[in-house]
Amino acid sequence: MTNVSSSGRKFLRIDKHIHKNAAELTEAELAMVARCTGIKEKHPCKNMMFVCLKCGNYGCDQADIDKCSEQAFKNSKCLHCGSVDTMSHLMADKLEQYKQDWDKDYVPSVNET
């Protein structure tokens, strides 16, 4: 099981996650879901983005692994912690703050000398 730092738990409280299937979302909710900015087969991906409710990983969901540069899920399985069906939609208005918090806690900083 993947360890998550205690500060990583804050990712799960950033926003109320919409725990619905895409078919159940209203048009207003669909408009608020963040779209993937990754590259998929030399084109912008633009799929819906999700967040893992267990570890905080975020990105799009694809049927095949390494399909998109921002992929975080393969058939609803988190590629970070291996959890299945723990993903929820990531809202566009929270995406930038989410990325900054994730990078600050999980990406090692390089100290210039």
C-alpha cells in the first residue's frame, strides 16, 4: 500500500467531489469538470480529469496505459496507489490550486548551490 503524507490528506478536502458517473452529471456540472491538458497520440487529450479519493493522484482515465502524458487512471484503477473505483471528478476551478499543492508535497525540490 502506498504511503500518503499527512499533508496529502488535504487534497481530499479541497472541494466537494461529484461522486457521479459522467452520464449522471448535469450540463452545468459537466461544464465545471477540468479537462486534461496532456498529449494523447500527438493531440491534446481533453478528457475529463479525476482525482483519487485514496491517495490524491489526479489526471485522466484511459483504457490503455501510457495513452496520455497526464494519465492517472487505467480503467478506473489509480496508477499511483492501485485503488479501484476511488476516482471522482476534478473541478476546473480547483485544478490550479490542486496542482500547486500536489507538486509542493510530492515533487522533490532541487536546491540550487
